[in-house]
Amino acid sequence: MNHRAYLALAIPLTISTLTTPLLGAVDTAVVGQLPDPAYIGGVAVGALIFNTLYWVFGFLRVSTSAFAAQASGASDPTQSIFALSRPFLLAFIVGICFILLQWPIEYAALTLIAPESDVSKFAVEYFRIRIWGAPFTLMNYVILGWLMGMAKIKESLYLQVFMNVLNMILAVLFVHVFSFAVKGVAAATLIAELTAFVLGLLLIVKVSPFQWKLPSIQALIDTQSMKKMFHVNKDLFIRTISLLVVINMFTAKGASFGTEFLAANAVLFQIHYIMAYLFGGFANASSILVGKAIGSNDEKLYKKTLTLSRQWSVITAFIVACVYGLFQKQIIGIFTDLPSVIELSTKYGAWLIAYPFAACFGLVIYGVFTGATEIAPVRNSMIYAMIVYIIIQITITPIWHNHGLWFAFIVYTLGRSGFLVIYTPRLNKKLLQA
């Protein structure tokens, strides 16, 4: 394993991973050209609700990728099938529950965030359309995670790019041709997610290196195997809850400053998502390589992957910060042409120059831990960072207003990295002595 081989895996994964935040970014950019900032605010609140729902179960992709990579490294077709089928069943059940509970979910979310009335109206329109895609969105997580874990990088890239290109085309068509506004961007995303699900199933059948045979129900719910899956997913679930506490507190506090601040922070948060997912591609590469190293008991591959992960996290941070710093106004202009929102986004956007350096180690080394299915340190680092964020937001935001909010978020991000780095020597000791 060298730099070229690592990048050959990481770059396609980065492109593939980057398409995920583009769903929300496209929605924000399309409605950002409409004449009222309430459109952006409504989509921001609606997207936040779905980010909350889906991110809570984001472990479906992460754990599927890790278990599939370990099965691939061990050349075990049976475990590869289980790595897909077990979380797939869970994703379907959870998605159906979201649909059945959509009314209390909507009420609880809007009560918690408490946006202004016009923003709330558009958020409801967005939510009531996209919620019908919940089972397919979650099953798409599993499909994508399995393709990545099996190192079917080209196919995962095709799937993600197809979904997002379709979403972009439909969003522009529904909003700027048919004038469906917020309902249009929600419908575009729903159709794209449904179509991607069908394509994903076809890709799995096509690229599998073995013949598919559906496992029996008894084998599928094998107590010991399910226990291991739920143990890993439990820690990832707690990790995600900690992340969502921070994001929801951030959004709710920004909303309390007014619609224009909510819109500006929504634009900046979309840019932040794109930055984070850039690192996510390298994290996915590290996760796959570590999973294979453990599956094949290859100590040399593990050590080299850890070294490359550290090096490329720093290099990526410099590149991302420089690109954003040089083209900040042009990047913000992609999302909105409202002068008041552009002014506020530019005023507070300087915080995003610091973000890549604060985030790099936490986001990339995270992939090493997930690939090893050692999730407790990830969980703990997120809990500690969340506590730091809460303390800073409560104490600093009343003084520094929106600057205080972004300061709290950057310190939280730095904490995610710092706490996880502290756990790395313990992980090395555990794996290398095993």
C-alpha cells in the first residue's frame, strides 16, 4: 500500500461521498434563487428534520461497509451476504416506522426548532413529501455501504452520481419551469432516492463475486451475529445522537436570531457539509483498508493505512481551506442571490476557513476505528465534544451572538478530532497484540 494505491481508492470514494450533501445543497441552491429567504429557511428546517432522522441511523452505511470489508478480506461469501441482508431488514423496518409516525415527528421537530410561521409552512410542505422515501433512503445507505465495503467503488460512484444528477435536473425543472417551489425540490429528492434504490439493487446483483442465495430467517437473525451488529450499531447510534444534539442546538439558536440568520447559517452549513464529506471519502478508504487488514490479519496493511490516513487528512485540510478562502464569495453565490443573506454568509463564513484544520483528524481517523469495528472510542469522543459544545454555546453565544455560535461549533469539531486521536494508541495496542 502506497500513496498512489490509497488515492486510487480514496478519490473515487470522495467523489461518491460528496454527492450525499449535494442533495441538500441542490435543494438550498434552487430555492435560494427565489425572492424570499423564508424558502431557504423552510428547506433548511425540513432538511434538518430528515438529517436528524437519517443520521440517527447513519450507522447502517458505516457498519455495513465495515462488516462487508472484513468479510471480503476473509473471502467469506456467506458473511458478505449477511453483511447486506441483516442491516437491510433493519433499514426497511425503521423506514416504515418513520412513515407511520410522521405526524408526531413533524410536530415534535417544529416545536423544538420553533421557526417563524412562514418558514414553518414551507418546512411542512417539504417534510410531508420527502417522508415517503424513508425506507428507500435507509436501504440506500445499506446498499452503498455494502458496495463500498466490497470495494466496488466505481459502482458506488455511479449510483451516487446518478441519484444527484437526477435530483438536480428534477429540482430545476419542478421549481423554475413548473413553479412548484419547495414542494418541487422535495418531490425531486424523493424521486431521485426511489430511482437510486432500484438501480442499487440491480448493481448488487451484477457486481457480486458470488451467487446470491437468500439466507433463512433463522440464520438471518442468528443471536450471536445480531448481537455483534447491534453492539457496533449501538455505539454508532449514540455517536450520531451526540452529533445531532449539536446540529439541532446550532440550528435552533440560529433560528432564534431571525429568518435571515437562519438562511445564512443554512448556506454556510451546506458548505460545511461538503467539506466534511470531502474528508469522508478518505475516511471510507481507511475504513475499507483497515477492515480488509483485520479480515486477512495483515498487520503491515493496517499500519500503513493509519499512516496514510494521518498524512492525507492534513493535506486535504490545506487544500480545502485554501480553495474556500480564495473563492468564498463565489461559493456562497452559488447558493443564494439574496443580498442580505450573502452579506451575512460572508460575514460569518470566515469560520469555515478554520473548519478543515479542526475537523481533519477526527473525520479521517474515524474511518480507521469503524473499519476495525471499534466504535466505543468514537462514541466517547463525540460525547465529550458535545459537552464542550453545550458549555460554550450557553456561555459565549449571548456575548458574541452568531460569531459565538460558530466559535462553539469549531471548538466542538476540534474536540472531536482531539479526543479521537487520544484513543488511537490504545487501538493500535489492541489490534497489534491480538
